[in-house]
Amino acid sequence: MKGFPVLIKALPILVVVAIALSVGASQWSKSKPSAIASSPQLMEKSQNTQWGTVEAVSDGDTLKVILAGKAVKVRLCGIDAPEKSQPLGIEAKVYLEKLVQNAGGKVGIVATDTDVYGRTVAEVVFVSGKTEQSAQEELLKAGMVYTYPKYINSCPNAQPFKLAEAIAQSSKAGIWARNDQRPWDYRQSKQ
């Protein structure tokens, strides 16, 4: 009975994880064929995916990618990282740099839009061997970024992104261990 209170405290996290695994997997598989294929060979054949090499990481949600010999600014769809001048802003950038490094700099870009700054808004995937990772999901699960309420629903994988954020919230990872100003509010306050 001594372990029972621990189980009760962990129950909300276990429920979120169970929901994320069941709903997230089905949502991911439904949206995956149109956006992100299951292997590098299939991804390269996909009409929706462009392959490039990351030249630089600007911050926790923006990359400079070489696509077809041209440098393109890519804004990760549906998420917002703390600004570099905010708490955990530099950490979010460093975390994204590590994801890029682990993938050898190669990324798959599934463009969804162009923003007001001329950046390509996209879902980004890293492939290392036979393993693929969504940049957005990895950043969200680690608590390095927020889903961006104004734009999240324009992403093909919005539901798995929301579930990844819920997991980070439940475990109080990164930004969820704090109560800092959201990046969109921070930028608004600086205008």
C-alpha cells in the first residue's frame, strides 16, 4: 500500500500517455501518407516532401535549409519557441540543433504555407537510418516549445502535436515546469 499514492499521482500521466499512443498513432497514420512517408526512399518519392540540408538553426522554431541549391528560411508549422531573450529560448535552439546534428543535417520539408516574412512554413522530419522523427513532436515532447493556437490547425499532424504537448505538460517538462509568458504574448508586449 506504500506505493499506492505514487500510482495515484502518476495516473494522470499514464492516462495522457495511453490516449496519446492510441489516438496519436491513428491520427499520425491517417495524415502520414500525404505528408510524411515511412522510409527515406518513400519520402524522396513523395510529391509533398522536399529534401534539404540544414545550414543553420536560427532559433527553436526556425531553420535555414538548402533546398535545390537555394537557401530557404523554414518556420516549423504549428509551434512557437520561446524567444532567445526569454527563459529557455536558447535551450530550445540548442535542442533543435542537436536534433539536426543527430540526423546529419538532412531534413524532409513538407510545406504548408508561406508566412508574412516570406518563410516557408512546414512540417519538418529528420531521418536517421530507418528512424524518422518529427521536429515538432520532438520539441513538444521535450517541453521546448508551445503549440501555436493561432496556427496549429493548419498542420497536417496537428493532433499528434497537441498530444505531444499534453505529454510534456503532464510531466512538467521544460517550459511546463515554469510559468513564463508565451512567446506570442512576449512579442506583442515588445511592440
